[in-house]
Amino acid sequence: MSSKRSLCQWAPPTNSSQSQLKLYNSLTRSKEIFVPQNGNKVSWYSCGPTVYDTSHMGHARSYISFDILRRILQDYFKYDVTYCMNITDLDDKIIKRARQNKLFTDFKNTEQQLAAVLDVVKSAMEQFDKKLNSETDPAKLDMMKKIQVTAEQATADIQKVVGDSSSTPDQVRLAQQNLLENVKSPLSEWLDQKYGSDVTDNEIFYDLPKHFEAEFFADMESLNILPPDVLTRVTEYVPEIVKYIEKIIENGFAYEANGSVYFMSSKFNQDERHFYAKLVPEAFGDADALQEGEGDLTVAKDVLSEKRSPTDFALWKMSKAGEPSWESPWGKGRPGWHIECSAMASIILGDSIDIHTGGYDLKFPHHDNELAQAEAFYGHSHWVRYFLHSGHLTINGMKMSKSLKNFTTIREALEKYTATQIRFAYLLHSWKDTLDYSPNTMEIALTYEKSFKEFFLNMKSILRQLPSHGREMHRKWGDMEAQLNQKLENCKEEVHTALCDSVDTRSALECMKEMMTHTNIYVKDKQMSKQLADYMLIRNISAYLTDMLKIFGTIESDMSIGFAQKLNAEGNTEEVVMPFLDCVADFRKAIRKNAAVKKDVESLRLCDELRDDVLPYLGVRMEDIDNDTTAIKLVDKEILIKEREENATAKEQERLAKEAQRAKAAAAKEAKDAQRKIPPSELFVSQTAKYSKFDDKGLPTHDADGKELSKSQLKKLQKLYDAQAKLHNEFLKEIKEN
């Protein structure tokens, strides 16, 4: 008997090392391999907005960029992300804006003598002028000068109305309201300085941020930005923030002074476990940046008298009159700006966070102070492992500023472009670098969007014409299929490499666009050779590109391929209507073939009218590829109507151009005919300003001064005479023949 055989020896296949995700880490200012601390779970904290005004494209720079990063980490790299964002609904800017709005509205609605109003406006403008004269920032100075000019004009207007004896009370009242609106900014500032401490209505400090928070989230939804998994508001965490501060004091890194609490940055930096200003070490001691971080309502000289060191910063602020307040061990007050993020992020995500994101301008002092506070609280030096900062946003190459009249809100941008188009613009730029929002930038984004849309429409049209079930769906692959499939595999690898390289979406999109080009060439070659394209290969390519765009957030729906059409009660619009449209296309094709044989012009015209004038208004684009093939594409009705109008305009311009060309040719012919009618003997005799004597044939012999013409002049004139004689003889011959 033969001995029992054992399994043959098996060796695992060798595999090239796959790219690892690297992220540009502001803590090291270089790309670092991303290693989450807890397996596949990723804790992520993102600095949210201070909700005191309408969100603008600078906000969108951060939130769209981080939405793209978040989607790619959780949907492409398959990390289990917990995304926490804060809302700063308690801040010096909010307090000041809320008070100013209330005081201005109360002043405007109070019945008072015009002279009293003008006195107040005068005082406000005098204070404003002093501020203007000390301003050094060119952009702010320009804006302030414009406010000054507008205020002066409004003041002159009301004085003119008052000085006119025929002015009615309503005209005076209207001029007064116009004046107040034009001096709103300087007047609100003056009113707040004079009466801000008298404000006792705490509701205004809640109503303002509540309004702009709702507006912010509406804007985020319009931009297709995913909501955070956890949202923290400062006003809801004040007791927890107080306890957090107490712990920092207990650890020896903060102290109380006159009801406020300050962080000792120098002592923290001297501790061997810690390092202050990790993100921007060169900014340590920057007095201007530190003061800006303390808030608009903090008076530098008052605070400096309380601080042990100029580099210390506030954890808790004693509330003054006209400010909201909470109870604390140090008296009534409110949290400083920086402490809110340290405390709330720690409460939700723990003692060490994988990723922290925010705008580039928050690096110092805000994020550096966050790090210091949290690490002073926990007694270690790794509160944040990866700090990611989005780049700046410029408008046409310039800083966005109201004074430059290039300040663009998110809602204004969405009136001009779709959320998808704006997202394409962000995808085509590195998330950490400056993005210039300009017509040129958006034109490139629109081109990419159009390329993808047209590709998906074409591929869906082709797939509908191919066998999609059973054995007929599968055909033997040739070299073209093998080569295209290899290009797909290469594309996937290149996209993966790009996304591993600190989420380089621009390079990824370029690879995807190149894949579309390869696919279009394959389809065209198949059509030219009268062969069928491979159904599954086309579908796999289309599905891959669609899945990537879904991950990037440019496609919102769950459609398997391409950009979504609206869903109705019966389900997917495309699945519902396409069978009917196919029937219409087949019927129209039969009519056209029959009409072509019978030379039935009217039927052909009606078929064209259905394609060009009826279906576009139903959101259907019908394209006659050849006599046997018709492509049907569902496209937004507004786009098709616009295309139709543009085509009509182009045709009309073409018609007018041809008409002008015909008119020009007719005029030239008429001029030529008029010239031919002239007998050669009459060609020169009318030119008495040039010639004074002629021979018997009508040729000039002397110039206007009576001087005899030279031989060379006579020779030139003879040539003209002979040419005219030839033309005239041709003219006479044509008349005789006709």
C-alpha cells in the first residue's frame, strides 16, 4: 500500500508594498504616516464658527475641505471616525454685536428731535474720525474712508431736506432714517461705548448666536457638508469648563486675579514635560496676536495690570456690566475663548485626540493655547496627534474684504454656482494651500463637472443599448478590453497613491479624468468597427468613477452610476421613464426611415421638432448618432433650455453673418456693374480736380495746373483706360446676348 500523501507545501504570494496614508501635520510641518491610537477608530475635533454674522466663503474654505478629508478617511480608507465640532455661541464679538444691534435699533425707533439725533451722529463721527486717523491697515482704512464719505453725504442730504421749506414731515423722517442707516457702524460703536454697560436684556446674547447658528447649518447643508457626529456649544458646557479650569489651577499652571483666571504660559514652557507654542514657536511673545486672542472687550492695559506675565492669557473672564455671566469659584464671569475647545473636546473625545482641524489663521494663539491648556490639564504632551490646517482663501488673488467689495457670502456664491461646482473647485486644490476663488478657478471646476456629467450620460446611453442579462451580456475579451481593464487597475492604483499622499484630490481627479478619456476612445473604436462594447467593463469603470465622486461628496444620491435625477413616489426617475423614452425613440426612428424613403419633408421636420423643441422642456436630450442609433440622456431641464437658447442664438448669428456676407457680395457686384457701364471715353473726363485737358478718346493730357503729363503718367492712364474698355465691352456683350 502506498503511504498517505500530505498536502503540498504552500507559499504565500509576494505583494508590492501598498501606499500608506500620510497627512501633512502642522505639528511637524511635514507629511507623517497616519496611525490612529485606537485601532481603526479615529477621534476628530474641528473648530467651528463663532456665530455672530453670516457665513462667507472663507468659512467654506475650511468646512468643505475638512468635509472632503472626513469623507475620504471614513468612506475610502474605512476608518471609524467620530467627528466633533464646536459652536462658539459665547464670545466678545457676539456680546458686542448683540449689544450694538439692540442699542442701534432702540435709538432708531425712539421718537426724538432731529437736532438731538444730529448731535449724537456728530459725536459718533468725531470718535470714528479719531479711530480712522490712527488706523494703519490699508484695507480697513479704505473701508473707513468710504463710511466717512457716505456719512458726510447723508448728513448733507438731511440738511438740504430740512432747509427746504417745502419738505414734508415724511421726507424729513425718511432722510433721518437714511442718515442713521449710513452711519450705523460708527453710531453703533459709539452707543455701545456709552451705553453698553447698561444693557440688562440677556436674551439678546442668546438670540443673535441662535439665529446665525441656524443660518450656518443651512449653508452647510446647501454645500452638502456632513453634519458633525457631536456638536458642542459653549453655553451648554460652562459648568464643565469651570471644573476644567480648576484642575489646571490645581496642577499649578493658572492663577486667579481680580475675578479672572490666567494661564501661565512661561511656567508651562519651562516645565520639562511641556512646550508652549508647538505650532508656531516663533510667535511666542507676539503681543499683538495674544491681545487679539483675548477678545474685543478686553482692554489691554487693564489686563496687563492683572497678569503676572504679558504672555499669560485668560481662561476665565470676570464679567463686566452689560455682559452675560455664570457663577464660578472666582465670582461671576464667563469662559475665555481658548479654553472652550480644550474642555469640550476633552469631555467628548478624551485625553488624546487623533485629529484636530481648523483654519490656518487659528494656529497662534488659539490652537497653541488649546494645546497648552489641555496638556496642563492632563500632565502629558500629546493631546493632539495630528493637527491639520486648511489654507487661506483669496478672491481674484486678493484678501477677501468688505472694503475691497469682494466679500462673498456662501449664499451669494450659491446664487452663481452649484454646491457641486464649488466642491470641484476645492477638490482641484490642496486642502492646506491657498485657494483663489475667481472666475478662472470656477471655469476649470465647471469644465471638470461637465466632463464627468457628459461621460456618465454617454455611458448610461451605451449600457442601455447593450445586452445586460444572461449569457449575451458576456463576450470574449479582446486586446482592447484587456488594455482598458489594465488602465482601470492603473487608475485605481494611482488614485490610491494620490489619496495616501496627504489626500491629494487634484491628482486623483486628473487620473479619473484620464480614465474617462481612455473609455471614450474604447467606445468610439468599438462603434467605428461595428462591434459591441463589453457591458461589465463599461459598467465597472462607470461605477468606480461614480463611487469616487460619491466619496468626494460631488454626487449626493445612491444612484449606481452618475449624477442623480430627482426621485418620485415610484422610485428612480430614470428607471421609470427610460422604457417609455426608448419606445418613443424607436417609433421616431421608424418614422424618419420611412420619411427618408418617401422624401416626406414634413414628417422629418416634425421628428426634428420633437427632438429639438419638445423633449428638452421635459429634461430629455435625444441625440441622433447615426441612422440606426439614438442616444437618450436625462439632463436638468434648465440646462437643456439654456443649450437650446444658445443654439438658437448661434444659428441666428450665423444667419445674420451669411445675410451680411450676401449683402456685401451684392453691393460689391452692384459697384462692379456700375463700373462696367462706364465707357472708357468717360472714365477720366469727370475728374476735373486732377486733369484740365483730354484727347479725343477722353485720355487726360494735362494736370489740373495745365502742366503736360509725363510719359510714365500717360502709360499708367492708358493701362486703366484699356482695362475699362475690356470691362465695358464685356458688359455690352452680355446685354446683347440677353
